[in-house]
Amino acid sequence: MLVHQIIERNARRAPDAEALMGSDGAALTWAEVDDLAERLATVLAQRGVRPGARVSVLARNGLELVPVYAAVNKIGAVYAPVNYRLAPEEIAAILRDCAPSALLVHEEFADVVHEVDTGGVEPWIYGAHGGAGDLRSQCEDVAPCRRTGVETAPSDPSWICYTGGTTGRPKGVVLTHDNMLATARALVEVCGIRPDDTYLVAGPMFHVVLAAPVAYWLQGARTVLINFNPATALRVISEQRVTRLIATGTIFKAIVEEQERAPRPTVLRTIDFGGAPIPESLARRAAAAFGCNVGQIYGQSETTLLTTYLQPAEYATAWGGTGCDRTSSVGRAVPGVQLRILDDRGEALPPARVGEVAVRGPGVMRGYWRNPEQTAAALRNGWLRTGDLGLLDDDGYLHLRDRLKDVIITGGENVYSSEVELVLARHPDVAEVAVVPVPDEHWGELVGAVVVPMTGAAPDPAALRAFCRERLAGYKLPRLIFFRREVPRLPTGKIAKSLLRDEVSSRAPWTTSDLYHALPNGAETP
């Protein structure tokens, strides 16, 4: 089965059943989703989109995104959404990389896209009358027509999910129809997803979170799409009788705090969190505030969201004191997934030994788009090298210890330190820079920059942030800037980031409004 065929099947079986709901009460049935997808597919084909071509979208969450995704796959093309939070320079880099044949842009971002080199592709602007309705009006004179001759294999790409690159170049994770269906089936099995469930899509759908609602479509269940705001989320959870959601640490915390502040009746069965660990105390608060279960997902874009799952029963066992406490782990491998812990030579380690986490299974990506070097480095003999450090216990539970990759997870968004370093290093007053995570109770981690000024220079922290703002998305900006005369180094001459991380962490919590701190051995205050 292909992803769009799930929607076609649901449209045949339950044409009048609600498929999608918005925070404003707008709704689409399965028949309406598939009808709009067919019309969009016809228009895209008329505009020259061919099998294998990429179609990009620049938009916030909206009901129209599901028909667009289905339409792209119907004509054998590849969905390649763009993070709307990126700076124009970053958006242009992604468009250069994926070279889309079509670019759909919500009117909110019309001015942004006019600043971007789209590679000669004329943006299709929509949204004047409200998302799906507007696209439907633009396609109302187009007769939906089932295409013949489009031969898409389950192993063909369904979408390209862009992440940050460790060298500053964005990497497109190529996910196939098989990848998407494998994750959907695994989620159905481990989470017990039912046809009468209602799933809340709280995260942005340019992320790999798009893989989760496919599991609910597979069961014929409905999904609710919002652009996250705590009050809106709680209202929708209550009014639309949401039963399940997956949340990053920041969203998870915000929802819990909002429910504690202004409780609403809900029928939530389970909240799963992922993207970054959360304190056990917060998990307990969630269970108490909503009277629901709590679970944990571990995975990444390269594994189509899902690698392991810590069942809610594990939390209940730990809190009830009736068995072994597994809540320090991220659970066990989901069906079809194999885990290994590898040493520096790539050899498998025994239980309780820390090494790099490697994954093999049907959800592992096909590779990085047009990036054979990074693909070869990540995929070796069918195993994905995740860049995460961890260990497996005797019962197969995975315990994460650290990250090999210098990734800062702030509010569920991945920020690669090297990307921020490359920008700051371009400032004339910066001699050296190392970007490290700063612990934060709300965001999980903040972006911190340790800067060695040029001799005789006195860089202004606000000016450095302004310099970054012109070149990076807002969530990638350094929230705290630390100055030193020099940075510690390893014997190899590389910057000892682990020492800087420890130094910064030992002085947390920080006041996020502060833009300047001098660490020990630091430079004089600018």
C-alpha cells in the first residue's frame, strides 16, 4: 500500500466520516480530502510535475496540507515541505537542494518567498479564503480524474524531511512509502490506536511528526490539526474529544501547565512525549492533571520518527512501586526494529556497555537526498548510525547517555552547533566560537555561544545576535553569549566542548534575558 491509497480507501469505506478537523471548527470528510487531492494532483500534473519530481510547501499547519501531500504522491512525485521558521537564505538553500517543480506558499509567507531565489519556479500562492477552501476554489473547475500509468513502488520516495546539517548544509532525509507505512503499523501496534481515536497534531507538519497521523489514517481515525498555542490546544483537546497526542518536551510542559492553570474536562487516553527527555516529575503532573497515561517515543527523522517506545505501563509500574523502574530508559525497540550498541570500530557491544546507538528496520530512511557522502557515513551494512550514545540493559531497554552529534534540542527543534558557529565565525569581531547547550527548565536547552573576541575587539552581544538573526531562524539564535580569552582544547587541538558544556551547566539556571556572561578565564566585559 502507498500513503495516498490509505486516504483513497477511507474515502470509499467511509466517505462522510470526519477525517480532519481544524482549531476553528473547519472539517473535511474522507471523501472531501480525496476529492481535493485528486483535483490538486490534476493541476500539479498540468503544471508539469512529473513522477519523481519534488513539490515544496511553505505554510503553517492547515487542513490543506493533507490533500496536498496526498496529491503529490498520487502523481508519483515527492513531498518536500519547507520549515517556515527559517530565514530566507536558509529557505533558498533547501529549494536549491531539492529543486522543486512546484512551490505552494500560504499567503502569510508571500513576502518571504519573494525574497528567495526559487530556481525559476513560480510560487502558487493560496490562502486568501482560508486554507483548504481557497485551494478548493482554485481547483473547482478541474475535474478529478484518476490517473493511470503512474507506477509508484512502495520503495519509492514519499517525502523529503529536511533537518539541519552538521556542516551547515541542510540534509534531506528521503522517506519512502514503505518507511511511512512501517512506522504507522508499528504505532498502531505499540500504542493500541483505535478507529474511534482522535489524534491531535500539535507540532509543525514540515517535521517528521507528519509520520504519526498516518497511523491514525490507517485505522480510519480522525486527526485534528492546530498551530500550537497552549490555550488553543487545551480548548481543542476538550471540545474535539482528543484521545491521544505526541508532544515535544516544550509542548508537553506547556499543555500540562495550562491544564493545571485552567482545568478542562478531557477524554485523553495517552500523551506520548519525544524529541527530548522530560523530568519524571513532569510526567507525573501530566498523568494527574489529565487523568491519562504517559508514554515516551525515541526516534529521529532518519528512522521515520519511531525506534523505541516506553509503554505507559512502565510508568504505572514505577509509580506504583510494583516492579522494576524503567522510566530512566526510552523503552524497547518497536516491532521490526533491531538495536545495537557499537564501539569505535563498529563492533557490537554487550549489554550495559555505552556506545553509539545503531538501528536497523523498515523505518530507516533510504538515504540523504543528493548527499551520498553523508548517506554512506550514516548507513553501513544496513545499519543506521544514529550519533547517539547509549546502552542496552539485559532486558533490551535502551538508555541514552549523550549525543555524539553536537545537537541542541530547544523546544523540540534540533539546532546543530556547527551551523550557528559558521555564522558567528563570519563576524569580524569573533576570533573563535563554540556553541553549546545551556540547560533550561522550559525549553529543555538553549543555544549558548562561547566567543573568543578578536584582539582589541569588544563585540556587543546584541549586535552578535542581530548578525545571526539575518542569517538564521529565530530558534537557532544564541540566547546566551559567553566571552573567554581562550577556549580549552583537547590534545588533538580541537575545542574541548565537553568542558565548556560542563562549565556552562554548572552555573545554570541562567536568566534568558541576559545576553552576556563571562565564564572563568573570560574576556573583560565588552
